[in-house]
Amino acid sequence: MKDGYYGRFGGAYVPEILYATVENLRQTYLPIIESAEFQKEYHALLRDYVGRPSPLYLAKRMSERYGCKLYLKREDLNHTGAHKINNAIGQVLLARQMGKRRIIAETGAGQHGVATATVCALMDMPCRVYMGATDVARQHVNVERMRMLGAEVYPVESGNKTLKDATNEAIRDWCCHPSDTFYVIGSTVGPHPYPDLVARLQSVISSEIKEQLVEHEGRDYPDVLMACVGGGSNAAGTIYHYINDQRVRIFLGEAGGHGIDSGETAATIHCGTLGIIHGARTLVMQTEDGQITEPYSISAGLDYPGIGPLHAHLAETGRATVMAINDDEALKAAFELTRLEGIIPALESAHALAMLPKMEFKKDDVVVLTVSGRGDKDLGTYLRNADKA
Ligand SMILES: *Cc1c(COP(=O)(O)O)cnc(C)c1O
């Protein structure tokens, strides 16, 4: 990254009124998060509250099926059930250090909202979560969790009443309260420095992979890394310390929905064009005249109409191979992991697993695949689709 850009992607395209706030964040985030005091508190919470390090588990039966040594990085075992808590803790600590007294966030499926509400309960900070009214209705359990945690869930009635509209509303709130409010963004998206901040906070995933591989394999790098991408935060965390290590091949699975030619897809890297979304220049799912189109995926956590600028760049330069995984392929992969290893993955994570049958491995290839979250939240979808197993 240079000056907030990854190749031609990134930057900070924010309204004039937010310029000073974003600039202040840009100047303060690195000194704060690299300070000994921050690192100590952050890592103590990751250990004692989240339950890190998350295990690196050699999945024997899956390894046999795919002809490699497949390790699963178990982010599903974190408190609140996914990797998002790593980032939420870091950003709320940063907000406190910066003297901000109020937290806002936006959420689609509710996972980032729950992680943020959780940390705000822990740190006694007021929290408002913007959520499209459509999502409030269809993600009811997460809404109840956020309310129980003490957050105010604010249903957004504009547009399609989904994530994009919630994001617009959160930015509007931020514009009105730039001095006392910190906007916690849930993925490697948004204006610079957010993509870099979130990647750094999730990079604990690849730090642990390095140490754990030494224990298991006697070397600190795998041959292949695999992760799913919505905005890109679990993938960024997985690859962070290996991006410049050419011995490591990187595979990312994005949500194909009903197929990249179906018009019902969230495969932004395959189908997106250059545009501006959420304050960054990146690939965007949009019409010819620049209207953002509503993405579709069976997995609520992957249907974001943009993509992190880092990931757009890795795909464009060929550093990462990106596959579009359709709903039925993800469902099949989720049932397979459940039956072979006794692990019910999140539907998002199943998009990483579903790349396995499309790949060719050598028998002794060391493959690390991040299971970004657990599947409890997706049980209804799994039961409705049990015939696809
Ligand atoms: C939110 C979410 C994702 C997608 O977000 P990224 O920023 O791309 O990681 C993936 N898996 C789970 C379990 C999630 O909750």
C-alpha cells in the first residue's frame, strides 16, 4: 500500500465535512495501535475474552478426500462465533484512546453489529448500529442479541433497506457528530485508513498460522492459503504475513449466488467495474450509469456490492486467484465438512471450502483454510436445503 492506494484501488473519497476526522484517524491510528500499551490490552483481550489463539486443526478426513494436508484455522471458535470480534475489539480500543465517546456501526446480516455491540457492552460505550429495515426483519435473532447487549438498533427505511443504505445512514450520522463519534467499520473496506487498520487488526490470524505451522510442520509457511471474501477482512488476516512470500499461493472464494451470469450474484471481483463505494475507489457492482446494484448471495455476510481495495489489487495483479462459488456449491461444501469433520461452518466460510474440489494438490501440499465463522446462525438455511447435501 502507498498513500492509501493498492495499485489503482483505495484512497479516501469522503464528504468535505469528514475530511478532518478521517485525516485525524489517518495520522493517529498507527502510533496508537503500535504502542506497547495498546498491544498489551488488545492481546490480553484476544487471549482471555476471545479465546485466542484459535486452533490450527489438521482435518484428516478432508485431507484424504482432497489429496493434501488440509489445516483449518478455526475462527469459528472465537467468542461471538467469527473473526469479526478481532477487529471490533481493536477499533473500540482505538476509539477510546482517541477520546471518542460514542460508537456507531453498520451491519448487514448482523454479525459485525453483534461483535461491535459486544465490545461496547464490555467497555461501557454507547453504541448505535444502523441496519436496513429489510435486514432487521430477516435477521431477527441478531437484532435481539444487539438489543440485549445494550446497543440501539436503528432500522434504515431508505433505498432497498439493506447494507448499502445502512452504510449511507452511518456515514450521515458520522458527518453530524465527527468530533465525539467513532465509526467502527466491519471489513477491509471504506476510506483509507480503514482497509489497512482492519487488515492489521485481523493479521493476528496469520501471525498465529506462522507459529502453529512451525509446531505442526517445522516450517512457518503453507503452500496454499484459502479464505472466503465478502469485504475481505478474514482473507486479509489470513494472508497478511504472506502477501510478499511467493512460495505461498493464495485462493479467495467470493459469492457467485446463482451464477456470475445470472444477474443474481455478489461476485464483485468477477462482475464489478471501477467505481466509488463507501469512500473508496474499488470494484463495484453497478449499472452502466453508476447506480449500485443490489447483490445476491445465499450467505448474508458475503452480499456486499464492493470489495476491499487490497483484494481488487491482488486479483488484478494475479497474486490471488479468485473463484466465484455458487450457492449450491457452498451448501454442498458445508454439509461435507459437517459430515467428515463434525464442524458446521458458517455459510460464508463454506465458500472457501467449496474451492477444494476445483483445485489440484500434490499429496504433501500444506494447505491452510480459514473457517471464518460457525454455522449456528445458518441452521435454518441448511435445514431448508438439506436435499442439496
Ligand atoms: C462477515 C463475515 C464474512 C465476510 O466478511 P469478510 O470481511 O470478507 O471476512 C465471512 N465469514 C463470516 C463468518 C462473517 O461473519
